[in-house]
Amino acid sequence: MTTRTPTITVLMIAGMRDNACRQKIAAAIESIAGVKDVNVNLYRARATIIHEPPCVESELMQTIEECGYAAEPLVNGRMNGLTDW
């Protein structure tokens, strides 16, 4: 039996204004197959997601964008282009 090691993805999210935004994003991410846990932090403008295949980072970002927000991976503690923080 193969044991899967979960992946932790941290995404910066632009455009969240209130708790309703946070809840909308969290619910959308939780509905993705392979997502084990999600924490969307309104004040830090980021989502931390623990997931396994078939879920991949690009699917997480697309889901957030379909909710009406911009998303970008946090790499080495830095974002690469979003400016609406």
C-alpha cells in the first residue's frame, strides 16, 4: 500500500473584503477532490491548503479566480505580482 504525503500550498488572494469573501473561497476550495483542509485568512490575504492528488495548485488557483478573486502562490515568503493587498 502506498502512502500519499499531503502537499501544503499557500496562496495569496487579492480582492477579499470581508468574511463573506473568505467563506465563499473556503467553500469553493473545500469542494475540490483531494483537499484535506483549508484555512482562508482574511487579514493576511492568504489561503493555506492541505491537499493530495488529484488536486494540484493550478486547480486551486483557478477555483479562487472563478470566485472572482486573484490568486498567486506564496514562494519563499514572497508573492510575485499581485498588488491589491
